[in-house]
Amino acid sequence: MKIFEILEDAPTMTGKQAALKKQRQAALLKSKTSDPGMVDRMNIVGKGIQDKVDQTQADADSLSRAAGIDPKTVQKDITKSLAGKPKLRDKFRKK
């Protein structure tokens, strides 16, 4: 089998798909390193991982602009999916 035969069968990723994939990666990394509701425990994140999160977000933004889609598409979808769900602590609050 020759190299060009392998490359012809390889699935290609469009610019939009690549941008959305990078946005998902950035959202996942950001959720693992920072959570605005973390009051009960300390979250210590090193400078290296912060730089990686920032670089992934910058890559996602540039790919999104190049593909012509909104750089906050995945974040809006996440916010929309979590909007209707009550938080766990609300379940145990006094009424």
C-alpha cells in the first residue's frame, strides 16, 4: 500500500469541525482548572497548566474566526444545557 492510498482513505476534518473540537477541548480544560463555585476547597493550578488552557482557548478562538463561526458556540451550548437544571445545593436548602 502506498502513502497516497492511505491518505485518500483518511477522513478529513472541515474547518468548522476542527474549530468546534478545539472549543470543546478548551471548555473541558477550563472546567477542570477553574470553577467559580469552589468555595469549600482550594483549587491550586500551576502556571504551566494555566498557560496551556490560555493557549488552547486562543487556538480555539483563531480557528473559529477562520471557520466563520462564533468563538463562544460551545460555551453557549453548555450554559443553555445547564440553565434548566437545579443545582445540588438547592435541593437541600431549607424552604
